[in-house]
Amino acid sequence: MTGGMNGEVRVIVYCRAPEQGTAPVEAAFRSINEDLAGVPGLLRSELLGSTLDGEDRTLAVLSHWKDTASFNAWEQGAAHRAQTSPLRRYQDRESGSRHYGIYEVLSSFAPGRP
């Protein structure tokens, strides 16, 4: 599958779990996704945990969007800030780099699929 200006978009938000572990972040993620059900253009959302040594509190939220226009419409909408507020306190803003990324799918591969 190839993309372009109308291709699917992935949004990554980098998070850091508190000292007590990932459970509060997982609860916030579930809460947010209950509110996001039915948002036009949102295809899927995943909470990822790093498996690298020493990064057991490093997490990322990966959301899959139909296209940039769908993501932008939601992000600029009135509900966006309230819907994402449970996770905001866990965003990793300490590393010195951006705590999020927005990427358009330029190409993809799925083994065994045409």
C-alpha cells in the first residue's frame, strides 16, 4: 500500500509511567478510548511499552487515523483537550525532545498479503 497526501496517518505520544508502574497509564488509556469511540477517521489506538533494558516505564500511545484531515479535524475540535486530559500528566516532556510525532504512512508491508 502506498500513501500520499491522502494516506493514513499515525500519531505517537510518548509517555512515562509513574514510579508505581504502568497501571495508571493503562487506566487513563482505557478511559480516553471510551470517549474516542466513534470519532470520525480514528481507526485504532494502541498503548505500547518499551522492552529495552532500563525503559520499563517508557510508553507510547500509537493511534491510526484514516488521513491527516480526520486527525486535524479532531485535534482542532472542542472535545480534543477534554478527551485526552487523563493521559496528559503522563506525557514524557522531560527528555528534551518533542513528546509526540505525527507521521503519514508512505508505504507499508504485511507478510502474506497482496
